[in-house]
Amino acid sequence: MAPRHAPSQSADQALVAVEPMLATPGPLPRGAGWAFEVKWDGARAIARSHPDTGVVLTGRSGADLTAAFPEVVEALREQLPEGPLVLDGELVCFDPEGRPSFALLQRRLHLTRTAAIRSAARTLPATYLPFDLLLHGDGSLLQRPYRERRAALRALGLGGGRVRVPPHWENGGGDAALAFTREHHLEGIVAKRLESRYAPGIRSTDWVKTKSLRTVDIVIGGWIAGGPAGTAVKAVLSGLPTPEGLRYVGRVGTGFSTAERRALAALLRRLQSPTSPFSTPVTDIPRGDVLAFTRPVLTAEVEHLEWTSAGRLRQPVWRGLRGPYQDRPL
């Protein structure tokens, strides 16, 4: 079992580098002694501020994200008090419906040119959601209980613009948190023991993450063209690997941004195949739509309501590409 307590750490050490504390997957804890936060579909980021070095953002792997998110850095400069300070939080891009979109955030994470970054900061801004305070002034808070760290975070008065302290629920608020995430189509919940210390780099049982949405990683085996001259994706054809081959589980046509539909069409066109990769029939294509098959080399995450009796996804919603399908049997 992971240790409950972090080793002691000076304020100077905490300001140099902090590895984020990680949550353990599990069922939603019950009873008193827990707080509940939203599990955001974004990128973990530690924000450090010092009068000599300014604001620095680093990712979970230690990568420097400061230059990639100038709008967040500027907002932190404006809102944070003077003196050394370290925050733990999440970088999130919200879609037009106000939901966090990892696909939109990915477009920001891969930018390197200064002009492109500054343009994206205006047209596709990110928001920093701090949920923990690890250092304030001359004192490290790593050994303080979560409830005290959260109270100290609230006392900073952060809010508005590109920095927002997200909601949380305490003592028996798990059901309320679960209802909130489902109502707003959010990924899930992280439950945290009120008396837990912050354990840098540790996947601890003091933090428990629970998904509130049903999601599944599918393999893309084809697509239906849409838009002018078929330059955009109307829907992708999804499959799940089985010992008998790639089983067709339905088409996914919602959840894409306009830019994502165009970019995905260009990508899938390069992967086009003359034959179907599916081991089962593709039977639910609307009349008039023209489908194209692709080599089954890409995976994506899809949110769905449930599985039908026929083994199809009910009301699937696209959440974003996950990467290449490495263990492909075809």
C-alpha cells in the first residue's frame, strides 16, 4: 500500500520541483472524512510563483509549460499574492458547451511557434483550475491536512478570467458531486481524505478517482464523409478488438469540433483501405451516406450512455484521439 504521508520537504525544495500526488482508481468512498472534487479532462500542472523567477508552469512529467500557456501565466501573475507560492491544478480547454475537451487541449500542447501560441491563446484559451496549495510564503504545506490546504487555497481569493478554483464537497457530499458531474457530462470524481497529507509523486489510497461517465476506447475502422466536397468527417465507424477480429460497435457522429472534423478527415484519408477491417457487418449507415474503410491503426475515446442488446454503443459522443492501436490482430 502507498504511504499515507509525504517526507518532510523545505519550502525551498518545494519551490524548485514538486511531483504531483496521484489518485488510485476505486469505487466512490462513503462516510465522513472525505472531500470530493471534479476529475477534469485536462493536463495536470504545478504552478510556482516567486518574486525572483515569476510564474512557472510545469506538467506532470516535469515539462515546462510556461511558454505554451501565456494567458494562464498572465492571469496567475495578476491574481497571486507576492511571495513564494506553489499550486497544484489542472489546465483545461472548454468547448462551446462549457465542457472540458482534451481534444482541444491537445491542440494547445503541441504548439511550439510563438506566433501560433499567441494566436491560440486568444482563439482557444486555456483555464487553470487550482485545487491544492502546497506552499505559501516561507512555509511548505505538504504536511498539513487536505482540509487546511483547501481552506488556505480559498483564502487566496482566486477567481475569474483564466484562473478558477473549482468546486468541492465535504463530508457525505459524494452523491452531490456525482450528480454534478453527470449533469455537466464531466469525467468523474476524485475523493480525498480530509486529514491526508500531500505525498509528491505517490499514487496514494488517500486519493480515490471514480469515473461518472461511461467511456470506452474504440478502434477506428472507417468514416463517413461530410461537408463541402467531403472534406470533413460526418461520423467515424468504431470497433472493439475480439479474438474473432474487430467487432463493429456503431458510428460516432457527435462531439467533434468543426476544425477537428476537417483534420480527422485528412488523417483518415491517408489511411484509406479498399476492404473492411471489421469482422462483423456494418449495418446502420443512413441511406445516401458513403462510407470509406481505413486501416485499423487509430484508437479514440468515446463517451456513451450504455450498450444496446445488439452490442452497439447507445448515444456515443466523441472525446478525442488516444493514439495508435498497437496490439492490432489484423
